Amino acid sequence: MLGFAAIIIFAVVKRLFSSITVLITLSLVGIIVMQVSWLKNLIKLKEDQVKQNIDNVYQTISDEFGQRREQLINEASRDYGTFFRKEDFLNR
């Protein structure tokens, strides 16, 4: 009778071990899927930040060029009087 009980216990332990192995595998797959998703989102966020930084730099450069252009036009019209008309430069 002891041999039969051992066989039943062995079958239960084997089934329990198989179930635990399947659950661990599913958990690991879930963790890997979540990490891949987080990495994709992180890469997208960083790309968006880089694009935003580039747009900010372009805007700053554009503003600085505009200010410098206005300054040069003002200087030219002040220094050369009627030879250079400010309106002629601003319409270009």
C-alpha cells in the first residue's frame, strides 16, 4: 500500500511542478512584453523630445536672425538716410 501512495504523491507533485513551471513561464513572458512596451514608449518619448529641441533651436535661430536683420536695416537707414528706405527691406 505504501508503494501505491508514493505513486499518487509522485503524480501530484509532478503535476504541481508542471503547473508551477507553466505559471513561471507565463509570468516571464508577461514581464518581457511589458519591458519591450516600456522601451518602445521610452524611445518614442526621446524622439519626440529631440524633435521638440530641434524645433526650439530653429525658432531661436529664426528669432535671432529676424532681430539682427531688423537691427541692420535700422542701422542702414539711419546711416545712409534716404539712400536706403526701411520699407524696401522689410517687404523682402
